[in-house]
Amino acid sequence: MPRHPDRQLERISQPVAAGLIKNSGVAVLTAGSVEQHGSHLPLGTDHFAALSIAERVAFRLDTIVISLGSVGIAQYHGGWGGSLSLTPETMISVFVDICAGLRFAGAERIVVVNWHEGNSATLRLAADKAQRLYGLQIVIAETHIITNSLHPEEMEFTHAGAMETSAVLAYDSSLVHMEKATMPSESTQGDNAHALFRQRDVYPILQDFHDIAPTGWYGHPEKAEVGRSEEIAEEVADHVVRRAKEVWSALKNKSHQAAHS
């Protein structure tokens, strides 16, 4: 199944968009990043990856998708010209303002499709604020993690490797230039360094991606393939929708039990 750009809010007329949001009670919000991904992938890799999956999620939920914008929290990629970053305060403000408009249109639930781990902490703070201000119920889907979890051997959790190359292929294959995939950093060293910052108990805060990959990227992009990439994007979208519905059902049942206790 292809992407669904016709679900992007800015491409839809106001009456149609208002109807989709009101009738579904749901909106999909994307978060990505503009940061270096070597010479073979675009700076907007994370933005395109999130949008590709979010369009599929919006189609399944019969609603719209709107982006926070292409830029995310990526200050640790600042050593490469062209990489951009917001401050957490800016992202939170944009997130909350967009949620206000979606709530006015009739959205009661928001699905956030994120593809950039640098955004995660800020998105939690933003979602908490929007929920408290507007009575929304927000779930966050970390789609880079989901993709790796569904296919851990095939979709390596590297930077600009097979997983992210696959994500861009599923968005627009013309943006991938495998012939330019040169100068990767050593994969084992990259994995070990990245793992240090991904610990769940005691971990440092990443300040400079050179500490993980001196050349900016590592992994095996050549393992990604167009047809397979689309299959994986569909699987990830299915997973997001299934888990969101499970969460909503669990929270609804919990609220019902509390009301009758």
C-alpha cells in the first residue's frame, strides 16, 4: 500500500479536514529532525520517515496528519553544517499551540508519530502540558524503536544505516543515493558508543555525535530495499494503530472502574 499524502492537513480543504477530525475524534502529529545522515540520505530523513508512517496511521484512523515542522531537537549534530535544532522550549510551545487548534476542531485523542530519539524527552513534557490544558489524551509512538523491535536483525538501530535508509525509501526512493554512501564509521564502535547513551538506568547526555560516529554515520544502508521498505512501513503503521487502540481501551476501562468504585 502506498503513502497517503492526501491525509496531510495542509493539503485538505477546511470543510473536509474539519469533518475528518470531528468524526474520528483523533489527529496524528509527527515529529522528526533535520540533521546530517551522511552523503547518501537527506537531512530530513527523520522528518520524512515520521511523515511516511504517520500518513499510513492517519489513513487507518480515517483522520488527518499534521507535522510539528521538519526541525527537532538535534543540537548534538550541530558540528555538521546544515543540521538544525530547536530548543525544547520552542518545540513545547509549537506542540501545545497545534494541540489547541486540533482540540478546537474536535480532536480528543492525539497520536504522536516520532522518528528521532532526541525529541523524546521534550515530547513527553509537551504532551503532558497539552493534556492538562486541553483535556486531551495523547499517545506517543516511537516509530524508530518500533521498526527496530519488529525486525531487529534486518533493521539495525544505527544512524543512516539500513533502518533509516529503508524509512526514506518508503517515503521517496529518489532521495536515497547509495552510490554516495562512503566513509562510514566503524559499526561495532558506533553500536557500543550509541549504547552508552541509550542505557535506561545510568546514562550520559549526548552533546556531540562525533562521540558516536566520527564521520557522522555508521551502519549498512545497502541492506535496505524498496519493496521491503514499504512492507515494513505498513507493519509499523499497523503496530502503532493496534497499540494506540489497546492503550485507549485500557484507559477507558480504568476510568470506568474508577467511576464505579
